[in-house]
Amino acid sequence: MTLSAFLIQLLNGLAGASSLFLVSVGLSLTFGVTRVVNFAHGSLMMLGAYIAYSLIAGLGGGAAGYWAAVALSALAVAGVGVLIERFLLRRLYGAPELLQLTATFGVVLIVKDVVLALWGPEDLLGPRAPGFSGSVNILGSAVPQYDLLLIALGPLVLFLLTWLLRTTRWGILVRAASEDREMTAALGVNQAWLFSGVFFLGALLAGLAGALQLPREPANLNMDLAVIAEVFVVTVVGGLGSIPGAFIAALIIGVAKALCIAIGELAVFGVVLSFPKLTLVAEFIVMAIVLALRPWGLFGRPPALPRPSEQRELLRPPGRPLHVIAAAALIFMALLPLFADEYTLVLLTDISIFALFAASLHFMMGPGGMPSFGHAAYFGLSAYAAALLARTLPMESALLIAPLFAGLAALVYGWFCVRLSGVYLAMLTLAFAQITWSIAFQWDAVTGGSNGLTGVWPAQWLSSRRAYYWLTLTAAAIAILALWRIIFSPFGYALRGVRDSPLRAAAIGIDPRATQWAGFTIAGLFAGIAGALYAFSKGSISPETLSIPRSIDALVMVLLGGLQTLVGPVLGAAVLTSLQDSIVRHTEFWRATVGAVVIALVLFFPDGLAGIVQRMGVRGRHPT
Amino acid sequence: MSESAVLIVDRLCKSYGGVHALRELSFSVNSGEKVAVIGPNGAGKTTLFNVLNGQLAADAGAVVFDAASIGGLPPQTIARRGVGRTFQVPATFGSMTARENVQLALFGRHTQLRAAFADARAFEAKESLALLERAGIVALADRSCATLAYGDLKRVELAIALACRPRLLLMDEPTAGLAPSERATLMSLVVALAANDGVALLFTEHDMDVVFAHADRVLVLNRGRLISAGPPSVVRSDPQVRKVYLGPPTLPGNA
């Protein structure tokens, strides 16, 4: 590695850090005031890039037209941000965090399909920025002028924002609202305008970042989730709600990545390490170090006490009626292959697998109180492990051993995650899942890259659809019953106790963190069982198996069914899997449809299907 | 310091930024003794309790419980050593019934918490009902703690705390938020149960009737410092206490 090569990478990293800062600071700002983590923030950046692409083409190639297009794109995205705030988030400010996050994920799905419909699936590379298309000679190497522009922009925005928040009346109101929303409202500040204003600013910055990214990276449909994962890492490292924190964190991560690329390939003890492929791991290591030393990030403060308004519902052990219904349903499910066709068998197999996947997430989120936005990491990891193990081991052994890898990953990721709680924890699980996805996506030699692995077939005796369905049904049923059993074991009570009141749990001798860590690992292990079953049912696996949308599917199943019940997730898995199956067959835009369903669900049925059933009067006999 | 001291606090200091919440605080509690901590708001009472049960780390000083140092240990370890705690706002498990709350505390004592496949309902059901009986709320055993009245929650918390068989029970304002008649009843119950189990009691309280009726000794804190200590009669007539805390006109029994 020469000094000049390193310098180029460093400047490139700093330029990337600037645009990462623009996006991250927008998320931090809107979170500070509204307390909603906007999952669609990455989608806003993606939208900025696409709008800029069209506007630049429309306004001609001149410098004036180009920069006007950039500014207009940012404004257009800001308008979209305000619309999202007005028509969706405003209805959800009093709702639990998890529902807010889920609703914004509905927006992610809709934006993705809107972009797909308007601009098509191809990557769109914009022209170079007029006036900044050349390069500057620094220490004998050519550095793009555009990189220097971006590097200057980061500190400039930091300065402007600090000025805005420190000195203007509006900025002082924003800071007051970040500190204490209720008090600010009580003093007569118009909350509606303040929130819309902050969203305008946050979306503006995201749109600007997207438009500015265009000469460096083509506009593409993967930007939204790739960006939001990085933004989550930045905010977790810098401290959610801190503007200087976002800046410093973006710089650290940008430089760490640049270092990896600059080092290139390095032989250590005869093993060639490819550092450019380790950029994601570098991010991970930065985050791990920061979280271990400062759980709330470099500039973050511990969040205020959890909302006391959170009503706890009594969780009752399954009684006799439930046992009878479950047994009847199982017998019915077991008899179905005698009548069903091949196609239905595939759907039934999927439902069994996803019922277990959803139940494992419910275990973690419901009784465990740990929301996860990256549960597919364990599902997919086990699927990959199963596919790889099946190359050397009998299929049956692969099926049994693979979930242990998922459990191991959950053990490692969980160690970090249980240090946080609530949205912070959810953001971290998402970041871990995205990192796992990227590894599967990039590590061609082992995982087959974007193509994935093929030829993952079950053993001879399981090769018929019917036999494999019976195996899946049996395994999923046993695993789900085991999860329920754990929920009502002493350990399960301890886990729920930590969720209900960490203070009280510790005061009776329960170690809150160790208990949650164990719960996290168990949830990962059971998701792994579902993942291994999945691999052999499909015959092939791709990175999609552990992608964020798959994590969100599980989340929607749990919320659709109802978080406060045992049967809810199973019910939710059955409904969502069938629904997706029919939507995919009827429309190209299934994502937007699912997104709309998710939003409607959050707005109108926050208790889920099981909640509706309960409200209709099918309640237990216990007095309440 | 007495031979039978269950808790010894030695020159404990804790400050938040520039505010000294505890300054060189030293005292001891004998086994089975009932000690009240009083002082105006901000005197450091709750900070003291949070340091004693491990929620906060002290800046300096030592805490010795049962002849072993417990300074710097996490709350769960201190709880397992035998220090119980109730909170100013009762902390219970809202998704569980009163009986399940007590059962969970019993699991902790018998180190069954790692049993992940056993059916929890089979364990400790009898003993948990007995504890609820002693706390006078056995009739509410199957009610969800999220729906119980405030006074009943305080009793559930008491049953939970006693389930851990503590040698020392820290009670942060055991009767706060209750009607006057309820206060006297609850405090008599606490004292009777503690005496029966041989539990030493360290409690803070704003109600002077409760303090002077039940405490063997009273510690008076002001701005993190111990300004007076002794039997209620001595503390009651301490001019310094009257000056900084009680104020002459409202002194109970002196009106």
C-alpha cells in the first residue's frame, strides 16, 4: 500500500462519511422530536437519487440546471416527508414504538414499489456534476473534485444545523421538544407545525444526500435498506438524537472502511485476507467496541424510563380448550395431504415453517420484550449452514446441526443487543442482520454470492412433497410447543419478569442481562430450526433468505396475529403466507400491497387478529 | 458498632455532577433492628437505598453486609446475599398474577431460574399462597398485578420481598400514597412480619407518626450528611433536627 493510494481511499471514505452524515443527522433530528425511528428514512434518500436523475435529465446539462435539479429533488423529498408525517405518523404518536416502526416499514415497501413502477428495475447512473467533474492533484494522486466538495459539505451542514438549533427561535423550540415534549406542548408551542417542520428538514437532508450521491453511485432499488442499516449503525455509534455524534460516527466509519479498502489483500500467516471485503466487518467492529464501552453511543444519553403507560396484559398458560383446539388443528393439518395437490402442499409446508419462525420471534418480542428487526439473520444463517453441511454430511444430520449455527450467531449478536433496549435494540438487530446478509451476498466462494446455493435436497425417504410436509409439520409443532413450554417454565417467568420490571427482577436476584441473553439465544436457535427446514424444502437458497424483508415478514406475522397471545403468531403466519401467495400471483406490486396491509393493520387493528377474537367475547373464564 | 450489626455503612460518598447526594455517611443496622431514615426532600434517602442495593455505584466508602463487602456488586447479587427491597412506587410484574409474582421470587431463592422445560405452576404454589396469606391478600392471588389497587400492590411487593427470605429489608416509603388508616395497618403488618422472620428493617418515611411509632432508631439526613441519630425520643428533641428538618410548629407530639 502506497501513501498516495491510502490518501485517495481516505478522501473517498471522508466523502462517503459526509453523505452518510447528511442522512443520519436527519434521522436523529426527527427521532429527537417525534420519538419515532423512521424506517423509511433510507427510502427518502433513495427517492432523492431517483428524482434527481429525472430532473437533471429534464433540466438540461448546464451547471445551473444541474444544481437546480439537486435542490428541487431535496425539496420534493422534503414534501414527501411532510406527507408521511401528516397522514401517517401523526396518528401514531401515542402508539407503542414497535407499531410506529412497523408502520414506517410499510412506507418502505410502498416507496420501493412506487420507484420500481416509475423508474424500472435498472440501475440509473447520473452524469458528473458540472464544475466538479475533474480531479485535483494531491501528493501526486488525482483526487476527484466532487469528493472534495462532499468532504467540505459535511462540516458545513454540521455548522448550519448547530447554528439553526442554537440561535433561532425555531431551533430552540426543537431542542425544547427533544428534551420534554409534553412540557413544550404545555407551554403552548404548536406541536403539529414543529413536528412537520422537523420532518421537512430531516427529509430534505435525506433527499439532498440522495441527489448528491448520484455521481458516485447509481440510483438503485437496494439503496433504501442498505442506507438505513448504515444509518442505524451510525446513530447507535454516535448516540441517537446527537448531531455531533452522528458526525463523528460517520467519520469514524468512513475512515475505517477506507482503511480496509486501502490495505487491500494481506497475507497473514499464509492466509490471504481480503480487506476490501471486510468493510462491513470493520463497521461491525467499530460498533462492537463503542457499544461495549458506551452502551448509548459516543454522545448518547440513556433513554428516559420506559413509558409507564404501557399496559401489561396477563399472559395465561394454555388451558384445556386451547390444547383441544391445537390438537384438532394438528390432526386436520396432518390429514390434509390426503386431499391436497402439490401446490397446496408447498404452501402448507411454508406455513408450518413460518409459523415456527414467527413463534420464535414472538418468544423474543412478547415474553422476552426484545423487539427484533433482523430475525431473518438466524433463519437464513441456519439455511446456509444446512445447505453447506449437506454437501458432506447426511441430510438428517445437517438438519439437526444447522440450527446450532443460528444459536451461535444469536449468542454473539445477543451479547451486544441485550445491552440496549426498545428501539435501540431493534436498530442493532437490524444492523446485524444487514451485515450477515452482506456477508452472504459478497462471499462468493462459500455462499455463492447473489446466486446462492442450489441442489439442497432432502434425503430419499423425504423426497416426496407429502413426506417432507409431514416432517416439517411434526418438527414445527414440536418446536412451537417447546417454545410455549419454555414461556411457562421458571426461566420463562424470569424472562417475562425482566421485561415487566427489570428493577424488581434484579431486586429478587434475577440477572436481567444474562436472562435476556439466554432468551435471545433460544429465539435464534428456534428460528434456525425453521431456516434449516426451509432450505431443504426449496432446494436452493439465496441471500434473500436472510434479508430484511424476510425479518419484517416475521414481524408482521407476529403483529398481525397479536403480540400478547400464544396462538397469534401462528395464526398470523398462516394468514400472511397465504395472503402473500395469492398477492404475488395477482400483482407485480406485491410489496406495496403488503405495505398497505401493514399500515392499515397498525392504524386500525393494533391488537392483531387474536386481539379482535378476544374483543369479540371469546375470553377466558378468569375474572379480569 | 455492635457485634450483631447486619449492615455497616462506612464513609459512603456519592455525587451527581456537583451535587453531593451522600457525604461521608456512616451508620450501622443491627440484626432484627428497625431503623428509619428521615430527612427533607433531596436529603439523599433514595440515593442511599439505590447504593445499598447496588443500583448505583458509590464514589467512595464501604458497605458491609453480613460481614462481607457488597459495595460495587450488581443488584441481583446483593439480593441473593439477603438484602430485600421495596420501591417508592411499587414494582411488580404486571403480566402476572399476584401468586405468580411471589412464585417467581421463590424460584430465585431456590435457584430454579435456569429450568427452562419444567412447568412453573407446579413449583412453590403452596408457599406463595402462604406468603400472600401473611400479607393479607390471599383472596387476590389470581388477580393480575396490572389491575390491583395501589395499597394491594404494596402488599404484593411485601410478599415478594419476604419470599426472598432477606436478612435486611430496604423499604423506600412503605406507606407513601396510602390513606392514613391504611398506613397504620400496613406498617403494623410490615413490622409484625419482619419481627417474625427476624428481618432487620431500614425504611424511609415522610409520615412522622409511622416513624416514631415503629422505629427503634432514627437516622436524620440533610444534604447527604447524617445530622442526628438515636432513639426516636432523642432525635425528636434534638434542636438541630428541629431546625433543619422538622421545623418547630409541626413537630408531632409537641403540638
